[in-house]
Amino acid sequence: MTKPSLSFLLSRISLFSAVRPEHIERIAEHSQFLSLAKGVTIFSRGDAVEGFYYLISGSVKIFAVSRDGAEKVIHLVSPGESFGEAAMFLDVPAPVGTQVMQDSHILLIPRWHLFSMMEQEPKVAQMMMAGLSMRMHRLIQDIQGLSLLSGTERLIGYLLQLCNEQPGMKSIVLPAAKNTIASLLNLTPETLSRIMSRLEQAGLIVVNNKEIGIPDIDRLRGQDLT
């Protein structure tokens, strides 16, 4: 991957949304392109974090494990999203684990270089703070969605989100197994199956393993859930 391509990708990261192009180019010089196979662990809970990551293609699972060994999926990272920023800036061991769910291409933006730039040019740090603020606002919206919406609303919202990530498609492919999707949406696998069955019976979706057909996206979006 050439330097201009790296610079373009970096400019799309929310953390760098307010960073000037000349600074983006300097960051690109030290960023690493990673090609990782399905099942690879990027970092585990308790690991030192080398920097933060940007997913170019594929899928990455961010998860926590309870004391009894149960796994809770916190987020499924989609292409165009970054992860690992909090542990990097706080300089603490990773509080969660990450695993590649599909063969993926990822950028690693090294911590040492970012911190060096911020020390030399405090303005860069200010611009990154603006990007982090926007990211925090989106995370708050996600938390509100999990706490305030019904299970059916959460699933429909998630399917519509996948439609936006796969434009022009009348069917979408779930980026992970259904039990992983259930954990992400704070549902039991049984509840997820029941909701999907109801939506299928209503003619809103067509389920074929991990492929979900959507006959009419506008109808699904406007579904009355009250």
C-alpha cells in the first residue's frame, strides 16, 4: 500500500478528522499495514497496547470475559472504524480482548509516534481531542440505543446499519455468528431467534443462515414497533 493511500485512509479516522494533511502524512510514514487471518488475536485483556487500529476490511470482535468465563461482545468493528484509542491514551493494559472474525486488513498507528508528535506540536493534540469528542458522542448514542430500545428495535437498527455499510444490496451478510450478534445486542441467542422468526413471518426479512434478505428496506425502516 502506497503512502498516499495510507494518508487517505488515516484522514477518514474520527480521531484525525480535524488533523491537518501535513500531519496526516507524517503519521502515515510510521503506520503499519497488517493482513490478519480469521481467528487471530490482536491483543488480549491485560496486554500492553502498541497503538490503536483502523479496520480497512474484514471484521473484528471486541469482547470481555466475566469471572465465570462467559463472553460478552462489546462491539463488532466494521470497516472504517478504529479501536484501541482509550487504552493507548490512558497508557493502561487493554481492558478488553480483540479477535479477527473475518480475514482482515488493518492499520496500526503506533503510540510512540503519536505521543512524540503531540509533545512537539501541542496543536496536534488539540485537533485529536476534537476527533475524540465526536467519537464519544457516537458511543453515548450507542449506549442509549442499548438501554432504551426494545430487542426488536435493536435488531432492526442493526440490520439497517449493515444495509448502510453494504449499499445497494437487498440482502446482507451478518459479520459474525448469530450468538455473537445476540451478545452484541444484549440479547440471548434464543431471544434473537424468536425476534428474527417474527420478522420473517411478517415478511420483513428472509433468513438463510448468516444471509439476511430484506425485501423492502423502507418497510423495515418504518416498521411500527409500539
